[in-house]
Amino acid sequence: MYMDIKILGSSGIEPLQHSVFVCNKSTQWENLSLTAPEIEYIKKCVEKDETFIHINLLGRQLIIIIAESSNKPAKDMENLRKAGARIQQIINKIKGDAVQIIDSLNQESNLLCLCEGIVLSTYRFNKYFTKKEEKENSIKSIFIVNLNHLEAFTELMNISEAVFAARKLINEPANVLTSTKLSDEMTRLAKDAGIEAEVFNKARIEALKMGGLLAVNKGSVEPPTFTILTYKPENAQNKEPYIIVGKGIVYDTGGLSLKPTSDSMDYMKCDMSGAAAVTGAMYAIAKNKLPVYIIALVPSTDNRISATAYAPGDIIEMYDGTTVENMNSDAEGRIILADALAFAKQYQPKLVIDLATLTGSAAAAIGPYAMVAMGNASKEIFDALKISGDQVHERIVEFPFWDDYNELIKSDVADIKNIGGKAGGAIVGGKFMEHFTNYPYVHLDIAGVAFNKKEEAYRPKGGVGIGVRLLHEFIKNSIK
């Protein structure tokens, strides 16, 4: 990330710089560094209840943000992030390299959200353009006036860098980001953040008898990997680790249960968005030195078609000895995650959360507005996750997780099967994976929110990096 945030004293206002004033309707406009015509125009806009006022002046841009508090603080914060994205678009359009923000309300939370929207919206995936410079974002610096410390903004930049890392992983094409390359990138990011990394190669995976991961990998010419990231600072407040598990399917054809035509396979490089999310979350947590013992597990392979590919009807013996009847080779994510969830038992974890682009059912149920959550963890944990999700606008909708759904994964020829018919598809996927747990467990299905087909404010077209900010916020709140 080529951007920084700098603090200026109140005397640091540059009248010729592109400027953003954060105000409310009660602001005394005459006290700001504005001209009489500017003040007159702003007052007229405020009377019309406009909250984003843009004045295009000769040589500079002037923007007024009216940040009125409502009874929906989470929505207020998201509106400021979206305003930040609009600011970035305006300044970038004229190739401005910096913007100064003057806060007349002395509310750091407003500034943080506004800066977050600016920073996150500057992301570009330009790697494969021959003329990269034409696609680059021009903003390099944000100057903040009327602020005395930078700690919260340093944290924000670390989180944003982690989101960018996750987006980059998701956007890499499958002919570049193989399972081995994903593990290499995870190891590189871990080293930069002071995280211990260990990668199991195919021989080690075979020795451990991770039958689920090996089965899905049978159709591939690339070997599978299983990556473990461990962050355990000396001041960690928890003895039992939090574990976050990410689905690492670097490309999914559906296997022999081939996906239909149209655009169903066009975006399947994003099927490792869960792996990208937990990698980014670990990076942000370590960079911000949160006092937490946390582990990330990422099983990874592609799901391809070949003469050796696993087939519907196959019986798979999993890492924990469970036998699984494969009824659909496109339900591969839960099969590789099951090995990771069973592997997690040895750590006696405090809580395990998996993130996966698991089912179209979840996306169909609630659309592209939230992720679906389910599991056997306590109400307190789900409440905390929902609050964290609202804070960062990575919202969560909890689905029921009744044991009745276990009936749908009963098999006639094995311990369980990997699908249960059309009804309750997202929940059935979660119940399948719960079979391999013996600890508090949450499954987050991010299929509907992981990859954008069009830009949405500070969320770009392509990989979103969803889950990074949520997990960081949840862990940060959990250790207070």
C-alpha cells in the first residue's frame, strides 16, 4: 500500500490544498477557513439536508461532510465510509496526490470511518495491465488537522493493508495462484508480520491421512497444501487458542459434478476467499500486536476434472476416520474443511470459526448484503460476532442449526454424506462440518459477499477481502 496518514496541528491548514471539512448542521461556518461565497453556498445546501457538499474550485476541491448522529450508529459509520469513497473518486479524477481533512467536531470515530473509506477505495489490481501507471490511484497522503495522536490510524492502515493483501490473493488467476503459491504467499505475509508458518506438502498430508483434502485433489496436476499460521505473543490473554479456518479451493470446476455453463465458473478463482480472509486477519492481528493466541488453518487444492478425479458415489475416509459418501463433487469445500476442523481438535481451542464460499444457497437466501452464520457456539459469541459485523459493515445473519438437519446427511453406505438435497443447503453444509468438531464452533458462509461483479463504494469489483475486518474487530473486542 503506497499511502500514509499524517497528523497536522490546527495551524497546519493549507488553504490551497484539496480539503474536506467534517461538520454538522450547528457548525459555525464563519470559524472555518472558508470564503463568504463558499459559506453562503454551504448554508443553502445544508438547508436542503444535503450531507455531501462538493465545491469544485479553481485548482482545488472543497468537500463538506455533514456528520449528524442518528439512532443507528453503525449506519452512520458506513455512510462516512461511503463518503470517503466519494472523496477518493473526486480527488483521483483530477489526479490529486493528497487531501487534508479538518474535523470541526473532534470525533475521532468520524475521522476513522472517513479515512477508512478513502483508503479502502484506493485499491487497484493492476498487475497484469501493460500500462499499469494509467490505472494507478493518485492519492498518496491524507493529512488530518485538529488531532493529537495517530495510534488508531496506524491500526487502521495495518487493517487496510491486510484487506489489500486478501484482495490481491483472491484476484490472482488460478494459473498463477496454485495451492503451493497460496502457501508461499501466506508464509511471506506471516514472516512480515512476525507470525510462525508451517506448510504440509502432499507427502505430509498423505502421512496424516487427510482423506478429504486428498480426495478433492485427485483430479488436479497440482499438489495440495495444508498451511498453519500461529501467532502467540508473550502477553497473550488466552491459553486456549482461537482458531480460524479458511477454505482454500484456488479454483473450482465442480469436479465431475461439473458446474453449469454461463458465468458459473468465470469467477471461481475466488473460491479461496476464506483462505484469503483468515490470512489477512492474522496479518492485521499480528501487525496491531493484539494480545491473543490465534491459529489459522488453510487446506488448499483446486477441484478439477480428470480421469483420476473423485466421483459421486466414492467413499472417502477422512482425517478423523469418519467415512463420507461423496454425493456431489461440487460440494468439495466442506470436505477439505472437515479435515482441517478435525485437525483443530488437538489444540483444544477456545473457539473455531471457519470462513468459506460454501454454498449458493446462502447467497440466494439473503443476497449480497451479508454473510450467513451458524454453529454450536454460545449466544454470547454470536452476539459478539454480530456486533463486530455491524461495526465494520460486514454483517451477519444467523441461521438455525437444529439437530434435525443431521437427518439430511445420513448415508446408506457410510457414516455421513456430503449433501442432503435441495432443502436447507447452506445449513446442511454447516451440519456436515460440525460432525468433525468437539469445541465451540461457528461457520461463516461468505459465498454471497466475497466477490463483487461491480464496484460498490469502497468495495472494489473483484475480490472484496470480506472477513478480515470482521475477524480483527471480533478478536479485538474479545480480549478487552
